[in-house]
Amino acid sequence: MLLLRITLLFLVVLLGYSNPIQAQKLSHEIYSVFGKSIKQESLIETQNLADINPGYPNSWIKQEDYIRVELKISGNEKSDSAFGTSADLNKNQKFLISNAVVGDTIKMMVSYKNINVVTQKTDTLNLNYRVKVLPFKEAEFEGGFEYLKENYLQNTISQITDDHLNTFGNAIMRFTIGVEGSVENIRMIQSANHLKFNASLIDALHTMPKWIPAQNKNGIKVKQEFEWHIGNMVGC
């Protein structure tokens, strides 16, 4: 009887753990390549630093405590700044912001006075914030991202055999949707653990159908960057 119980227990363990790969899930997603961002059309009506950074602490930095507020626009080998002494943008700062284009980086650098509660001395503190300018209308795939994933990119993902799922790791592909909607400038930001799959991932992007390109506030087509993330989603 004891031998029978031990045998049954061994079979349960064997069936439960003999194929751990089945517990793995290889997932993939398309993302726009922007961290903190702001829509281009929003810049036209920007009046205050809080319009650029919604979490800006207007409530606890008093007007008389401001030392300097620099707004800097950079992108496409250009850089320009405008200065003020308030959370409210002045004429030069508004002009600078309103002329930012898609892909530009807006950097906010604020210096202000603050009384140290321990020493009671006045310190100079700095607050920095960076944001990317998004297109007025972002690039999109006709039918949506889910349609793109399931009808085109999934074919490549399905070629990755069960034997490699556990050790595939994570891969990140970056690419640009050009003004004609074609995929351009494909780069591998992070390689899969199995190098032989990298070529397949690149080919999948090269053969992807055209997108509807992004547009700026004037209706002019512009480029936009995206990333394709592929990896194991263990436990998800």
C-alpha cells in the first residue's frame, strides 16, 4: 500500500512538472516611442508650466520665490531657449513653445528659493522636467494594433518553437513610420537570447504593410517612431 502511494505521488509530480514550457507565454506589443509626452496641438494654448507638466507644484512655489525658469526646445540638430521668472509663461516662452514640432524635446528647468526647515536658511532648489512632442494625429495601422499583431506579426512569433520559449528572453525592435506610411530605420534595441530569431523579427517589420502616417497640426505628414516588444510573460 505504501509503495502504491509513493508511485502515485511520483506520477503526479512528473505530470505536473515534466513540461514547464507550457506555462510560458510569449507576448508582444507595439508602443509609440515616447515617455512623458504632450500633444502638439496642446502647445498652442500653453499659458502655465502646469500645462506642460500636469503635476507641476504651483500650489507651493510662491511667485516671489522664483529665480529663473528656462524652457528649452531641442530636436533635429536645433536647440533654443526662453527665460522667465514665473510659472506663467511670458511672450517669448509662449512663442518658443508654440513653434515646437513633432519629435522635439521640451525641457523645463526651474530654480527657486526655499527656506530650509532645519537651518531656517534660504536654499536654492532646482526642478527639472522633460517631455516629448507627439503628433497632432499619431500614425496608425489600418484595422488597429491588435489586427496588426494577430494578422501579421503573430506569424513570426508562432515560428518560435516551444523548445526556445523558456530561454527566448526579451527583444525590442525600434522602427520609424515614414511620411508615406512605410517602415523605415529598423533597429534592434535589445536582442533575443537566440540570435537566429533576430533576423526573423527584422524581416517581419520589413514586410509589414503600410501604415497611415502621422500628421502635424497643419495636416502635413510627419515621421513617428515605434517599438515592438517581444518577450516571456511568466506569471501574467
